[in-house]
Amino acid sequence: MLLFFGFGVGVAVMIVLLSIGEAMLFQARNEKLVGGGSVTVLPEGLDVEVMKTGGIGGLFFSIDHASFLYRQLFASPRYAKEISAVAPQIEGRLLYVRTRDGKEYAVHASGEIPSATKAVGAAPEIVDGKWDNDDGDRKWVAPTMAELRHEIDHFHLPSDSVANRDTWAEWHYFNVFSQGGKRWAFVSFIVGGDVTGTKWGGKLGITLREQSGATRRFGATLDRSRVRFSTTDANLVFGDSRVTVLPDGDYEVRAAAREENGGGSSSAGRIEINFRVHPAPYAYFPGVAMGSGGFVSGYTVPALRASASGTLCVDGTCEQLTDAQSYHDHNWGVWRGVTWDWGASRAGQYTFLYGRVYPPDSTASVPPVLVYLIDSLGFRAVFRPEMISYEDGNTIRAGQMALRVPSRATFSDVRGDDTLRVDIQIEDAIATDTRPQRVVREGERGDPLGSEKAHPFFIQMKGVARISGRLDGAPLSGTGTGFFETYR
């Protein structure tokens, strides 16, 4: 009996262990674990052993900007020979459903794109009805160019956590070259103030610059009754001026303003622009929003590489532009005491964007620089240099002051086997004193905007950028013209 009992216990333990092993093997092969296909892409830093024991359905991780990754990487023409199908999936996400009578239920929900799930061989068996893409699925996978612009370029409202809403501002920004790159215009449509209340309005600003020559500033201030913006689309109306997304995804930019130092009189200089800005395919940055506490800073670039055609009229003399180099971005957030380093430039077949934002309380630390690199097929790489080295070798006039500004800028980074170095030669710079005029004139202290800044002069620069390095084992190089910004 003792031998029989001992043998029976040993066999039972073995059966249990084999059953557990078989269950784990089945789970490892289960399509719910990998969602079909051959490779599962997960958030960086996820413990694979945890995934094996609990499955994706037992975890609560997601991949930020998944639609951007889908369009620009996995389903892009760049990897068409390597990737035959890709499917985004959310498994077992815990949600709470509240009924009209106030009852609350915990539910597990999943999300998939039917056509994509079928393509990777993970479609469920449909016993009744249909399981096809709806319009939301189509927009997620392959939006039209106009739908993409509205998705990333719409306006925002400050959240309840933003306390100083009076410094909230959001704007469409465009720049364009003319006269073979010897003249350029900066165009800003700014909505400023507490847009959740009544104390807000619009400011149209246009800066026209001749290289190493004159700077003319044009502007118009608009009451909120003449401003129309939307949190669902990118269209913006500023009285008779406007930004409109056309059905093909191009931007129509119309603006007119009088010269600011003319006092608004009928004899003051006047500018009128009528551009059609055409973003290059895949050339966009999807957008990020950073912040803590009451600080928010958001940024997206719908047209990182673009061309502009139309007319630029100054004092009644019009210039025709055809496929002129152009750029468009969109900013939102609170800006009291905020400064930044920023730049965007073409570099041969590549285009790059870099930037970092200094919140008002960032004097003790320097945030890293984000460098975003694209080519004709879209996203190519991201680098994170620790610093930008400026050489302040130029002197310009800022009112009555002589101000030292950059003549060169360099930064570099190494990411595994990939390397990038950017060298910028500054050809022209202009300075804007961001302190209110009463502070500049009277030397007052304690102003909420200007005098809190350690570097109150906003520097806008134009120059030539050169990139070098290696990417995916191949040499990386290119040269082109761009715009850059910093503070002094």
C-alpha cells in the first residue's frame, strides 16, 4: 500500500506538471498572445516573461501615436518588401460602463481594424452578421490628406489643471522664401487669452525680412467676435484673413495687414499674401504635448517640408511665387516665462526638425534636444543630443542695444550604430525684445511676461545646415537652407 500510494502521488504530480507545461505551451502559441502574424510589437521596457504568463490581454500597456507608427513605419512603402501585413490590436482593456440609471459595470473591451486583423490571419470566426471596417477604421488606417491635417492640426482648449489661462496661446505658423531665398516671410495667426471665457482675441503677425537688410512688421489685432477656431478641424478665420485646409490636403493662406510702425493710418505700408501651401507626402511630425502642473506646451508640424505658390504683395507691388520653399507648424499652451531652441531645415534628400522647450521653472536643468529626421518616405530616425553648442560670433542691433547672436550652431548624437552631426552656419538674424515696452522704457521690475525671462531677446535666424553621420550602416549627408530660433 505504501509503494502504491507513493507511486500514485508521483504520477499525479507528473500529470499536473505536464498539464501546466502543456497549458503554457498552448498559451505561447495562442493567437491571442501574438494577435496573428509573426512578430508582436510591444512598448519598450516591457518584461517579456510577464507577457508570457499573462498574455497581452492581462496587461495594460499601449503604444503612443500608434496610428503614426502604423502609417509611417509598418505599413509604409519603405518596408513593403519586408512587411506584407500589419494589424493594430488592443486586447482585454479594462473599461467602466455607466448606465443611465447610475449603475457602473467593469467590462473588458478589445479593439481591432477588421481588414488588418484578417490580413495577419487572426480574424475571428463570424457566425452571423458582418465584421468590416467602418469609417473610423478607415480614418485610422488611411485618412485622406485633408482628414490627416484636421486630425493633427486642430485647435485645443486648456484643461482644468491650467491655472494661468490668461497666458494661453495657440497659433498657426507659416514661413516661405521668395526672390530666390533672399527674402522671406514669417506668418502667424495667434489666438491668445482664456479661450474658455470672454477675455481672448486674435493677433495676425507678418514679418518680412530682406537678408542682411530691412525688417518690416505687419499686424492686426482682432476681437474674438471676428475669430473662428475649432477643436475638430484646422480651419481658422481671422476677419478677412484665414487658413483653410483644401480637399486635397493643401493649405490656402490668405492674410492682409498694415505696417505696425505706421500707426494703422491709411498711409502705412500694407502687405497681402495669398499662398497655397503644399506639404510633401509623409513629411509631418504627429505632435507632442508636454507639461506638469499648470504648464502645457504642445507642438505639431503638419508640413515639415512644403512648397508654396501664390502672390506676395507689399505696398501694391506683387511678386509671384512658384514652388517656393515653405513650412508650417502649430503650437499651443501657456507661455509665461517659456523659452526654446528650435530649428527646421532641408538637407538634401532629408529634412530635419529639432527643438527643446524650457519651462518657467527649468533654470536648474537643461532638457535634451529632440531631433526628428525624415526623407521622401517619411520618418527616418530620432536622435537626442544632450546640448546645442552655439558660437556667438555675430552682432546685431536690438533697439539701442548691440546684441551678440549665434554665427554657428552644432549638435550631435550616437544611437547604437547610428550617428548624426548637424552643423548650422547662420547667414542672417533678427532680434525681438519680448519685454513689454513699459519695462524697456522705464526699467521696471516684476513684469509677468518679459522681465522674468533670463534671456528676453527672441532670435530668429536663417542659415545653411549640413548633416553627416551614418544611418542603418549607410553614410548620411545633406545640405540645405532653414530657419532657427533661440533666446539671448
